[in-house]
Amino acid sequence: GNSVTQMEGPVTLSEEAFLTINCTYTATGYPSLFWYVQYPGEGLQLLLKATKADDKGSNKGFEATYRKETTSFHLEKGSVQVSDSAVYFCALTNRNFNKFYFGSGTKLNVKP
Amino acid sequence: SQTIHQWPATLVQPVGSPLSLECTVEGTSNPNLYWYRQAAGRGLQLLFYSVGIGQISSEVPQNLSASRPQDRQFILSSKKLLLSDSGFYLCAWSKAYEQYFGPGTRLTVT
């Protein structure tokens, strides 16, 4: 089956610290992988994506590389800001694109 | 460009009352449409999805129902709300491999 596992939160960092949020997946075939961000009281926003192995998705200083050999898609940012405080969701969709599978979300708190 | 609307933004309803939440998408045709629920501090639970007009797939047995009367309109309904129906309801659309979310409706059942 298809599933996504994310590291438990919350993750608390100081401003300008390095961020890693781990995400691993189980999927049949060759899924597309995503990171979404949710700010308080809002819907989810697509942050970045990767559609095949070794692709690197990037946006707003965040990066994630599709690692087929380790079935992982870890989110990284070199220097976090207070404005990055949000909940981050890892997700995948598979061949038929009808369903998307989400991790449980990781809350990030960045302190000034 | 595509946009997705949900309304109302917030709703407070008594137990046993009916519910109707609406979602519309602009700027695309024949999208897949989805309803998710998010309990406080929790992840997303897929409730329904639709690949076309009148085609609804239910993911979780419950007292909610969904309908798709038009290509870009998706409605979530209930005849009688339960306390456990409280949550943040998100509509989403997708085409190919990307999914986009609406702003959500905060439902409180009292």
C-alpha cells in the first residue's frame, strides 16, 4: 500500500538554525512526492515537489531530494526564520493520481 | 490561474442540525475534487473524493455525504451533526499529480 511517515513534532529551533524534517514513504510503483506547509488557520500550500528519483524540489530556501534507494524525501532549510513557523506535511500520489497520502504533519516553532 | 473557494469560513452549529459546506474551483475543467477533515492539532483525514460529476468515493463511513452537482462544485453535507464532526474542513482539487487546497471551513458543533 501507500503511506507516509514523518518525524514527530514539535520541532523547536532558533532563528538561523538548520532545519531537517524527516519523511519516508511506502508506495507501489513510482510516486510523486510533495511537501506542503500550513500556517495557523489556513489551508495547505504546496511548498515543493519531485516527480522522479534523484529530483530535487526547492522553493523559498527549502529543499528536498527524492531518494528512491532509501524511500525518503527529507525537507531541509539552511537558515530558518520566525516566519517559517508552521506545520509541514509530506505527501505522495501514485500512478493514478486520484488519491494523495499525507503524513501526520510536523509542527515547526522558530524562536527569535 | 486557478483558484479554489470555500464557504463559509467559520460555522457554529448545534448538535443535530444539518450541514452544507460548499467548494468551487475556477480556472480549470474536470478536476478531481476532495474533502478532508483535520481535527485540532492532527493530520488530514480524507473523507470523499470525486473524479467527475456525480462520481463520489467515500473513504470513511460516517454521517457525512458529498455531492458534485457541477464540474467544479463540491458540496459536503450532513443531515444531523454530531459533536465529533467538529474540525477544520478542507476542500482540494487536483489535476495530474498536483493537489491544491482551499482556505478551509472551521466547524464547531456545540
